[in-house]
Amino acid sequence: MSITITNTYGNAHHVSDTNPAHVTSCDYYRLPLVGTIAPGNPGYEDMVDMLKENGHDTRPEGYGLIFLESEEFSATYFGSIEQIEQYKRDNADGTATFDASQGVMYAQWPHGKGWDDFLPRTFWNVQARGGIADGVGLVTAFAHTEAPGAEVVVFEFEGTWSCGGTAQQLVTYHCTACHLDTFHDCGHVHENTGPSSRRWAARQARQHIISAHRHGVGDKSSACRPNNGVMLRAVNAAARDMWGTTGNALPDTDDAYCATKGPCSLIRELRAGVRPPVYRA
């Protein structure tokens, strides 16, 4: 299947020749974390297992690390401690570059024993860089291929898994063609812990577009299926009968409901640079 998924803003990403949902690289990265590890650090032996497995454990003194990330991809650079310390000094004004040929690059950030304690939780939107708040804001968006003017938007937000629950930092996507709420579609809302969380949400957004391209909007086999207000009208009818009223308790179209009470209301606030209320609080 030939399909081009277009970023409507942000960084161009490159995908597999056989799977347009699978991002393999991008044009630009940010470098949110720079550090070093050395023998004696907690978990060091477990942390360098990945290097040993690939024949890259060549620095007995330890390693300098640079963690790279984009909206949909991440990578980890292992170099010498000296190189990374020099980079940190040169980058005091934020303009330094580093020579990746001096070390080795791995796709994605490592995880597992040692790494899970070493790596802090990170977000794409960071208040120190002008974000609304840490972990609150838009990540990326894709133009919908089948619905002109619609987008599939990936965003970080504060929400609860159940109404009235404890607020957490989460990440998901929302399609403005079908307005399906991913909270009611199991497995499409993720705890926002780092690049892998955002990568997975963006992958699912791409899969949503691919499904619409393959099956069309509204087809029973498509992931992009507008409800056309069916449930809202049912709720309104029940409310009118119960309360003996003539007006609607809720907006009677999905786009109107979404704009006032659903994900579109969050996205509107995020685009305006306003911190929205906790979703489903």
C-alpha cells in the first residue's frame, strides 16, 4: 500500500519502505539528557550489557552519554567521557555539536535493569523551554488523508484513568474526522514516561490514518468511524423522557460535544497556550 503521511507541523520523519507507521529516523533531534556512567555506578554492569552483546564495550573507564529525541523517535549515543564533558563545556551557550563518528549510536533509549533507575521521566513539552507545563501540550499532528481539513493530533495532557481518580500525565492521539475518544478505546492512552510512550502514541495515530486510507471513513473495517451523534441523541432522548424537558442535555453532534467536553476541547486550549483542566477529573 502506497501512502504518504504528512506532518502538518514540526519535524519531518522517515518511515520504513514497507510500513508507513514505523518511523526509522528523522531530520532533527533535541538532546534533553547528557551524562556519564562509569564502573562503580549503580547498575553499571547491567547498563553496558547491550554494548557487550554488540561488541561495543570498548571503554573500561566508562561512557559519556547523549540521549536524543524527536516527536516520534529517539536514539542513544555512547562515546568517551572526555568527549561528552568537552561537549558540555562547549554547549554552555546551546550551540555546540558533537561528532557522532567517535562513538556508537543505538536506536531508542535503553531500558531495563540499571537504566530504569538512571533515566528520569521526560516530556516533549517542558515548561523551562516555553511549554505550558511539563508534559502538557501538543506533540505532533498529521493531515488526514481522507477527510480534508481534518488532523490526527498527538498530545500530552493531564487526565485520570477513571472519573474522579488521581491526575496523571498521559499521552494519546485524537482524530478530528471521527472524534472517537481514545479513553473509550482500550490501549490508546498511555502513561507519559518518555520518548517510547510518545513514539507509540504517534505510531497509533499513523495506524489510524492508514486504516482510513485503506478502508475509508465510516466503513465497519476502518478505525476511523464517526458515530454521527447516535449515542448523544440516545442520551438526550432518555434525559428528555426522564426529566420531562424539551431541550437537549448534551450537544447532539460528535464535533460539538468534542469541542466542549471531549479531546477537541483540550487541543483547543493547548493550541492557545492555555493549561486545560484535568481530563475526566
